[in-house]
Amino acid sequence: MEKSSIKNILVNICRFVLAVVFIFSGYVKAIDPLGTQYKLQDYAEAVGELSIINYQLSIASLTPDWLTLGGSIALSALEFCLGIFLLFAIQRRLVSRLTLAFMAVMTLVTLWLAIANPIEDCGCFGDAVKLTNGQTLAKNIVLLILAVVVAWQPLRMLRFIPKSIQSIVVSLTVIFIVATSLWCLYSLPIFDFRPYHIGANIREGMEIPDDAPQPKFETTFLMEKDGVQKEFSLDDYPDSTWTFIDSKTIEIEKGYVPPIHDFSIELIASSPQLGGLRGAIGDDLTDQILSDPNYTFLLISPHLEQADDTNFGEINLIHEYAQEHDIPFYCLTASTEKPINRWIELTGAEYPFCTTDETTLKTMIRSNPGLMLLHDGKIVGKWSHNRLPKAENLLSEARK
């Protein structure tokens, strides 16, 4: 085989691998713009914590939500577009250089993640594929090498479409991926890779198998003798001639973590009508709600002070429907008393409020507020506040 043919094959293999990875990575982030936004906010918090020297302000506190959301949509669109342009060999020189620059930056970022470990999951594939920081770095190093090969000989990429229609493909690609993000932001992600997807049983997702690996810990003891301090483990713990100074225990091996964890529901604001379930302020209603053989409505809002109150009338109608049919209805939030009272004043809400972990609420539904319908602990329906169905159609839609 001629040397030129080998180069052609090598460049095109690298080009196709890059294209597939970029298209997949960009698309799974595009369909979950809020999830990508949360991850960018995690990065901002991590960078801010590392940068603070004499100031208490962090980058996260200075970064408005609209900027991280815009960055989320832009990042996913850039990745997806680069993947499509590589696939169809559009603007080969420019696209190959942009791809190389992008991979160089991402590799440096993941190198920092692997060394400092400020965030456990990089979020490069959204919630679709979870990678450790070490795996992410290895993946990016491979992709960087592929990008170098493509940028070295970009004109060897074979074209699949004539040059005359490349501008049409570019326009359609940009419109498609941006429109996808906007639609999923307005509605809910087209594909839900999180443990709270429709059909998932929350109670079962919290269970830990009997044979699941347990976490392993190591305890060391700081001891002193004759003015000399030394660390010991449990295996070589010294005799009584040593004086105990301090001890520390660290986790050396993680155990099994169930798909759903940190999930609890505590009643914090009651109302005259609890829709069939009774409770007192401070009661843990988790088991009660997840074990209810009937339906339960959960209105979910991580922060009521940031929630969209445009459709509160439809929410109240659904609550009235739930009361008429003796179906429990709760609002789960991480907000404190003041935002809750403000929400009640604005919307006339008469349903009870419960506190739940903020991260859990953001994972449950990508809408603030959003509505979830449970049946015996199983998620049978999820709706954005922008696309709430008519109250009388709720149960029928959930049964589809």
C-alpha cells in the first residue's frame, strides 16, 4: 500500500472518531442545558475556591445565571457543530484547527481535574456516560492525538457533500442544535439519563444490595514519646509508653453508591388539607410518600425565589383536582421560610411544603418549578411548568 494511501486512511479514521465523539458529547449536553449549566457552575465554584486569597468573593457568586446558561448552550452547540463539520469535511483547514485548539484547552482542564480533583465528574458526556477524572484525562489525551493527526493533513479528509451546499449544512446544523437546547429548556430533556426518569422506582433506586461492596476506611494515630511524634496504624499500634495526640480516618476505597441517594422529604409548612396524608411540622414523610399505593403529586422547586410563577394558576388547578380526588400534593423545595411565604403570597398556594436536598431536586426534574407524579414510589409522569397538561388529563397522560 502506498504511503499516501496510508495517510489518507489514518487521517479519515481519526476524523470519524473525533466526529462521533463530538456529535455525541455535544448532543447529550444540548438536550439538557440546565444540567450543563449546573456543571459549569460547579467549575466556577471550584475555580473560585482555588483563587481566593484575600477576598471572600468567588467566581461563582460573580457569574450570573444567564451567562452560565448561555455558556451551556454555546458549548454544546460548538461541540456538536465541530463534529458535524468534521463528519462532512466542511471547511477542513479551519475546522481541524478549531478542533485541535478545543481539545488542547479541554485536555488542560481535565489535567487540572485529575490533579486537584475539585469535581468528581467532568460532565463531558452529561448524565449519559459517567467517567472518573482519570478516565476523562486519558480520553482527552487520545482525542488530542487524533486532532493533531487531522490538523496535520486536513485536506486528506474525504468530502461527502459538494462544496456548493456546505453553507446550507452549516446553517441547518447550527439551527438544529440551538433549537434543540431551547426546546429542552422550555420543555424537558428529550432523553432522560438521570435516575429519576419516567418509569424509575425511587424506592428501589435507594436500595443497597446485600452483596454490594462496602467502603473501606483507614485510621491512623498520631502518638508521641520522648518528644518524638510518629503515626501508627491499627496494625502497629504502639504500647502504653506512647502518648496519644490525635487520630484521623480517611476513606481509601469507595463502596457501592445507589443511583438515588440523599433523598428525603420533611414537612416544613403544613396546610389545612394534606390530600389524604396527615403530618406534623418536622415529620419525615419519605417512606410514607414512596410507599403510598396510590398517586402522589410532587411540585418541585429547588429555589422558590428563582421559580417561574407565570403558570401558578394551572398549578393551583392541579392542586384543586388532587384535593377533589383525595390525591396527596406536596411542594418540595430547598428554600427557607421567607421565600416560601413569598411564593404563597404571589400564587395563593394552599398545598404543604417540604424540604429536600437542593442537588436532589435539580436532578429530579429540569424545570423550576416542575411537576412529578408518583404511583407506589414509581415515577409515572413529569412535566415542565411550561407544558402542564389540563388537570383532568393528568392521570390519563401518565398512564400512556
